[in-house]
Amino acid sequence: MTQARNYPLGDPILEVSNISLRFGGVKAITDTSFKVLAHEIRAIIGPNGAGKSSLLNCINGVYKPQEGSIAFKGQVLDRISPNIVARKGISRTFQNLALFKRMSVLDNILVGRQLHMAANFLEVACQLPRARREERENRARCEEIVEFLEIGDIRHTPVAKLPYGLQKKVELGRALATEADVLLLDEPMAGMNVEEKREMCRFILKVNDEIGTTMVLIEHDMGVVMDISDNVVVLDYGKVIAEGPPAEVRSNQAVIDAYLGVAID
Amino acid sequence: MTEFLFFFEVVLAGMLAGTMYSLVALGFVLIYKASSTFNFAQGAMVFFAVLAFVGLMELGLPFGVAFVATALLMVAVGYCTERLVLEPLMNQSHDTMLMATIGLGFVLEGLAQAVWGVEVRRLDLGIGDFPIPWLVDNLGLFVSALDVTAGVVAAALIGTLALLFKYTKMGLGLRAVADDPGAAASIGIPLKNIMLAVWSAAGIVALVAGMLWGARAGVQFALVDLALKALPVLIIGGFSSIPGAIVGGLIIGVTEKTLEVYIGPYFGGGIEGWAPYVLAIFFLLYRPEGLFGEKIIRRV
Amino acid sequence: MSDKPIFMTFARSDVTNFVVLMIVAFAVIPLTVGSDYWYTSILIPWLCLALAAIGQQIVMGYTGQLALGAAGFMAAGAFACFNLELRVPGLPFAGSLLLSGVIAAAFGVLFGLPSLRVRGIYLMVATLASQFFIIWMIDKFGWFKNYDTSGIITAQDIEIFGRPFTSPVEMYLVVAVVVIVLTIPAINLTRGAVGRSWMAVRDMDIAAESMGISLLRTKLLAFAISAFYCGVAGALFAFTYLKSLEPVAFDIKLSFEILFMVILGGLGTINGAFIGAAFILLFPVVLNSLGNTYFHGMIDATIMSAIEQVVFGALIILFLIYEPLGMSKLWTNLRQRMFSRKRAGDARALRKPAG
């Protein structure tokens, strides 16, 4: 990370302020705040059940936190649904794969282009010029993503038939297709072998470098976190216990305690 | 005073009709609790059971023997369903299971008609469908003896089942399975036996419901449509709650009867046919988990 | 087979299929099929029901919403068409059909609203409400039936450009044109952006929403278009097959039949709608003629229909267990096997001289 970046870190693009989320009596997140800078790769780490996924779900509107606010590009996202958040420019992947199982790889990625398509149903039904043009252009765009992720040979395979690692890649492709400014990646490398993880890291870094996409990712593999992230947020029991550059966080006593002696490296 | 008495009669008639809905709904609840499967065939089971019962009676079997034989037949139906339909579809989506039970319903309806024929049969339980004289004389209430019997039998059956499931080992097992089938199986609860018990219980409940309804309206195909009304009952009461099935049944019974009597005439009647469903829609919009169901939190 | 919308690429397979279809529908059938029975009892109801099955397919097979009220929307379409023909002088038949579909679509949106809150069996019950309510409404308000008390109203004759279309062949042609004209946009919708958003909602609604798809708009659009197809199908069904209008013809039994067409034909395919409709319609015919041949009519018709029910129910279960993608998938498999065998044969033929 020493060479000059195409997209140096900028101002805060995503500001999470004093978020609290409860399910019935269970507190998932308590008074959590942090800021994500434009173009950075931000890792969220923490033990199981620390509220990491819930936090991502709050950011893109799947869960509605009871308290606090989330601002994107300086504008507060108040109690709005995921589809509106997506249209504003935040896309995501899910912890337990959430692909469209019966659709092909290409169709899955094409769904990510949906918010760039404006033709209404009559135009699509009759294949009027705008619908045709959009279909053609967006298919071409998805083919580029397929090429980029090196999954060209499976483009027509229904995703349910793919091995786990490839499905994770397709899900990344679908999120990339939205051309969002911020990508929320919920354990993009869970269950992968070293080889696959390395490949996934390469894609994440490449996207960040070439397009400048801001990434917020949850990851358990500390090696990966140390390698690719600019800053780390550490959650424990729904609270932020540390924040900062990876090197700083790894030596933080609270973090070490939270991981209860588990070696962080 | 007479107006109030009339209203009271309408409500009472609604409640008594409602217990019958409750009885069918109970069959749904038992299976839903044990397997999270919505058994759309419950209505068909009502029809199948009572038709077999009447058929056996026509062959000359005495009442008791015919009842036991039909009950055993319903256990067999439950066993076959478990082995031939549910087991092969284990781990499939709820929608798939639901569609399969729609298929099962058609099989049972067709089978019953192919074996016993399609003509409407009378079922005489020895209880007249006329007002109880004592109530008419002393209170001026016109309430059918059959309705009252049906209500009492339904209430007794529901009570017995509730107690069985609360205090027997089988009942405990059922509750464990309902909570977490995987965990229940891993601690040695015999999943298959429980499923069989539940399907058998649902079958016998169907038989009783069919007999009560058959005695009133004749044993005929229309019973299947009548049994469909258990669906709004379940939505109002919640799919996994026995008290829900009872209260839901009463609400539907009373609502449809009062609407029919007081508002029906303005529309030429027939409100009974759809009012329960529309009531169910309102519940769906405002309280999708029903009165007694658990609130569903979808986690991602 | 192409997976892209027709007219977008003019894929060769689509074009050849289309040309063959046109020749069969408008030349081969009218020229070779002479008996009225085939038109009035098989081709016309098959096409009408297939159109309704497309509607069911859109909401259930593509969008994954377990709806059970197709016949209610068909009734809405049929009676809308009757009243439009009756009360709007000068409205061409095509206009009546189109408006009937639009009216049915309005009902579709109304009764699709619960889909925003609930799914599965809950939704099924909500859609059952539409079935019972629409039939009741038509039955109870005399206006819809033009105050006819006989219970059965004769449908008006179809007139197009002042020319009556009343013979079986003519009515078949009308139905065939409408069905083909409406099937093409259905294919385009399902293969294009709209279909992708439907399927995304079907397969994983939260992910679909996170990709910017509005569940509200997507589901209601599916319900509207589904009801539109059912409405037009209902109008055609009443005007060309039943030739009368009676609410009981659209009872819940028909809704179940259309549901079965879609499940047996194959969820999530347009050709499944046609295959399923053909099966549900033809199976009783075949069963009856078998019964007549082998049992010389000794078996009662009602028993026959009971046996039919058993077979339909059993097939539903068997397909769900062994081939959830239905007959349409069996058909594709068969074609693929034939095709690959032919190719394997070609390969052997090529290898021989070399070896």
C-alpha cells in the first residue's frame, strides 16, 4: 500500500452516528459511530455475534435501527428501504449467499444493472427501441464484469449448480454491476481456501484501485484484513471498541482481550 | 328485548358454527406445529373420513365399529402421506410442501368419490336439527340441538387434545419438534412416530368434524369448500396455536353470521361466502402473525 | 434456445420457431382440421386456458407468489367484456378484450396488495378472497348481468370490421391471433429486465431489494399483468368456448385447474403454460375414450372425473418429488437427448473414415 493510489482517501462518504438496534429485548448494536472515507477499504472485525452483519444490514436499510442516523454523501438515510439505498449508491453482498438460485450467472449480474435501466414494462413487452438498447448495453456491461472476474465459461450456468467459491464471486459481480460508490461486503472470503482468498483480495483491490469504489467489508481472516484494509473498526457486543489503521488496532489491548488471547496475525 | 334475544341467538349460532371451523382448523394446527407444513388437504380429509364412515355404515357396520374402522383408516392415510409424500419432499421449501398437500387433497377427494360415489348422503347421528324445547320454553331461545351437541363435542375434543399435548411424553416431543426439528431428532426424539401421531390425530379430528358437519348439511363434496373456511380462521388465530384455532373459529363464525343477518339483506345475501376471507385480509395487513402466533422476525 | 427477448436479436431459433408456428396455426390447422369438435372442444379451450395459465405463470412461476384466484380474474374479464360489448357502441372487439384485461388487472393490483406483507399460504388465502368476492359481486349485482335472471346469458357474437366470426374455424382464428399476439410480449417480459426482476424477487427478495428493485412495484406489476392475461383469457373463454356468461363457470375448481396446469407444465416457463393446459384439458378426453373403448361406457362419468382427480393430484406430487420443473423440462430433456444422440451419431460417422 505504499505506492501512490489512483484514488487517494477523501472526505467521509458514509457516517454512522450513534446507531442502536434491538430485536425485542436483545441488543444487537449499541450506540455505534464511525466514519468511512471515500475510496478507502474499511474492515469491520469482531467476534461472532458482535453485531457486524446487523451493522451492514442497518446501513443498507434491511434493518431499521431504533436510534441514531446514517448519512451517505452528507445526506441522512432515514428509515428508507434497501432499494432506495441501492439507488443512492450503496450495494452489498450477503453473509449467507443471497444469489438468485434458479437464474444463470449472467442473469444474476444483470439484476445488478436493473437500477440503470429505465424502460417500463410496455417498452420491454414490445421491445421498443429504448428497451432494446438498454438490454444490449447492459448485457455488454455485464459481459465485461464476467470477463473481469474470469467467470466467462460459466456465464450461462444456473448459480445453484456452482461451487461455493464461484457463487461468492458471482455475488461480488452482481454488487459490482450496480456501479455503487460504496460496496458492503459481508464476509466475502468466508469458507474459501487460501488460493480463492488471494484471488478475491486481488479483485477487491483492483476494483478499489481502478474505479475507486469504497469498500466496507466484514472479514474473519486477520491476515487478509491486515493486508488489504486502510482502516479497521472493531466491534464487540454491539459496541465499537477500537478504530484505526490495522497496525494500530492489532496492538490495542481491548482488541486482544476481546479475542481472548486468539493470536491476531 | 326480543331484538336483543334475536341478536343473542345469532351470536350463539355463529359461535356454534365457529366451533366446527375451529375443529377443522385444529387439524391444520396439529400438523403445522409438528412439521411447519401447511396441510391444504385437511378439508379433503374431512370429506374422505366422513364419506368412508357413512359408506361403512351403509355396508351394515354398527356405529362404533364403523367409527373405529374409519379412525384406523385415517391413521393409515396419515402413514401413507408421511411415507409417500412428506418424506421424499423433506427439506423442500414450504411452498413446495403446500403444493404437494394440494395434490394430496385432490387424491383423497377423488379416491373417496371413486370408491363411495358422488351422491349426497344423509348422516343421522340421532340428534335432531331443531330447537331445544326447554330453551324455547324457558328462555325463548331458538338454538338447534345439533348445534349444541356439535359445539360440546368439538370443545371436548379440542380440550382432550390440548391436555394430551401438554401432559404426555408424545406431547412434549411434539413441542420439541415444533421448536427445532433438528435438535429434537439429535436428542433421540422419534420424529417419525411423532409425525405419525400428529397425522393420525389430525385424521381423527377430521372424522369428527366431518360427522358433525355431515349430520347438518349432508355428506357431500361441498364439505371441502366449507373446510376451506378454516384458512381464514387460521390466519386470524395464528397457524401454530391451538387456542388461536378456537378463538379464530369463534370470531369467524360470529362475524359471518351477524354480517349475514344484519347486512346481508342489503346485498341479497351470500356475504358468508367471502366475508371470512376479507376479514382475514385485514388481519394479514395489520397482524400477519395472527392473534396468538409468534411475531416473525426475518433475519438475514 | 435463446434467452433474450424476441425482436431484440432475432435469434435464428426464435425466428424459425415463429415461422413454423404461424404456418401451423394459420395454414396447416385451418386447412387440415375439418371437424368442428377439434375447434370447439380442444383447440379453442386449450388456447384460452393456456393464456390464463400464462397469467398464473407470471405471478407464481416467475414472481414466486402463491396465488390461487385465476378464475376470479377470468370472470372479471369475461363480464367486463360482456358489458363493454353491451354498453359501449362502436367499440371494436379487440378494444373490448383489451379493456377487459385492463379491468381485470385493476382487480389484480387490489388483491395483490397483501403480497406486500405476506407470502405462501397466507397469500393463497388472501387471493382466495378475490376468487370468492369477484364471483359473489357479479352474482349479486344485477347490473353486471344486465338484469338477466335466467342465470345464463348468451355472449354476443364476435364482430370484427363488421364481419361476424361465429363458425368454429373463425372463432379459432380469433383466439389463435389473440393468444399469439399476447404470448410474444409475455416472452419478452419474462426474458427481459422485467422478468429478471420478477425472478429475483422470487428467488431472494431481500437481495433483489438490495439491488435496487422495488418489491412493491415488482409484485404489483406481476399481479396486474397476470390478471390482465387471465382477464383476456376469461373473455375469450366466455365468448368463444362457453358462448355464455355464468359466474359458476369460473369457480374455484377452475382456479385449481389453472394452478395445476402451471405446476405440471413447469413453473417459470411460458411453454409450460401451453403444455400444462393441453395436459389438463386432454387427459380427461383420453381417459373417457379409453373408458369407452375398454369398459364400453360401463364406468359412470362421475367416477371417471373422480379418477381424473386422483391422477391429477398424484401427478402433482410425483412431479414435485421427481421433476419440479414439470413437463416442459421433460420435453427439453427429451429434445436434448435426441439432439445429442444425433450429434453422437454424426461424430461416429466422422470418426469412421479416419479410423
